Amino acid sequence: MQVIVRDNNVDQALRVLKKKMQREGVFREMKARRSYEKPSEKRARQKAEAVRRSRKLARKQAQREGLLPAPKKKVRPTGRPAAPSANAA
């Protein structure tokens, strides 16, 4: 995995690296490898994950077909203060 450091900005490069590792599932795998997982527990976990994935897929399909309402869009704050209006005096 590679991350390019621009303008000696190591903090930004670290953030990008963490995001990439999160997306790849490296942290989840490290957590799983900390301790031994019995084969029966592994099968149960994998089955639960498969059920979760299939339910999510079915929910998305139902939303596309109009059987379920689409999720509400989240409004992301911009982080900048609002510009003063022209009438504020």
C-alpha cells in the first residue's frame, strides 16, 4: 500500500493511509488475529455476515423497485461559518 506525501504534510498522508487500511479491512483482520477463533465460531460469524449482506442487498433492491422508501439524504455541514446576509445591519 502506498501513500504519497505532498509538501511534507505527514498528517494528511497518515489520514489517507488510515482510510485506505480501513477500506481494505486491515484493522478488522488484525483484531481477528489477536486471539484464536474456534472453527464453529468462525462458521457462525461468516454465516451471520452472509445473512447481513443478503438482507442489505434485498433492502437496496426493494428501494430501487419502490417497495421501500429511500433513505433520507444526510446534510453534511461544510465546517465554514455562514456568510453574513446583505440585509443584516
